[in-house]
Amino acid sequence: MAKKVTNKMYTDFKKFKSAWEKDADSPYNTIMYYLIAALNIEKDPDLANAMMTVVVSKNDSVEDSKSPSGRKLRRTGAAYYIGQFQRNTDIAKSFVGGTQENDYQIDEDKLVMTVVKEQDKRNKEKKIFIQSGGKDNPTPVTLARNKSGQWKLIEYSSICTGVKPRLDTVGDF
């Protein structure tokens, strides 16, 4: 069932939020927007944090008047993932076109995510498996549809797990 989901990089919170709101009726799009937020961590972790609060369950965030979204990720869980993405910026890139072979280079004008499988779960939930260019097995992400019909991530810890090292660093120790 390989399905390609494409988008572009957003570095402006208002444009990001507006675009997601138009696309939030698709669970695939919501995953893509989470990855776009993760790509922003390298340059602006606070912006990335605000973007992530838009696409994850409100249970994973708390109110924050300093954030453009009015929320920030909780210290436990969701905010931990930011640290993982900061420690290895190739993780997010691996889901939108980056591979071990291309040194995790991506085209910010044409981000491409591959969905390989999906499972319907209970209570308007879906488990979707996306392929990483740096992992052998697909990565599961669980989403739920809120009362506004928007898909939000509710279990996404597997996204922030490591990827294979760049080829130029293999054996370099």
C-alpha cells in the first residue's frame, strides 16, 4: 500500500498552522506536519516546539503564553523527543527523503514521506506505519480524530529513535 505524501518546509508559525488546519482532515498530512516541525528543531527549537503543539494531542502540552501556539510540550514525553531530534538531526530528515546513502540530504521544496501500512483502531484512531530512509523497519505512529475532525498524534515515540549513521562516519571511531 505504499502512498507518497508530499509537502514543503515551513519556517513561519502562522503559515505552518494555517496550512495544517487546511490539511488536518488527513492523518497522513498530520504526520508530515509533525516531521516539518521536527526539521525546524535544528535552527529554532522554540518554533519547533510551538509547531508540534498544534499537531499533537493537547494531553502532550501545557499552556504557555510565550509560545505562538499558546502551548508548549510537556517536559516528560513530548519534549524529550525534541532532545532526540537535536542530538541527531538526521532522524527527521530520514522520513522525508533523507537516506544513509545520500547523507540525509532533503529537498525542502519537495518533502516526501512514504506510508507503507495502516490499521484502523478503536475510537476514531489509526495506526500508520511510515518508512524511514535510515531504518530497516517501518515506524508506527498512532493518531486520533478530535471533535473538530482534525487528526492529532497521540503515540509517536518511535519517530525519534535513531537512524543508521551517515556512510562517511561508518567505522570512524
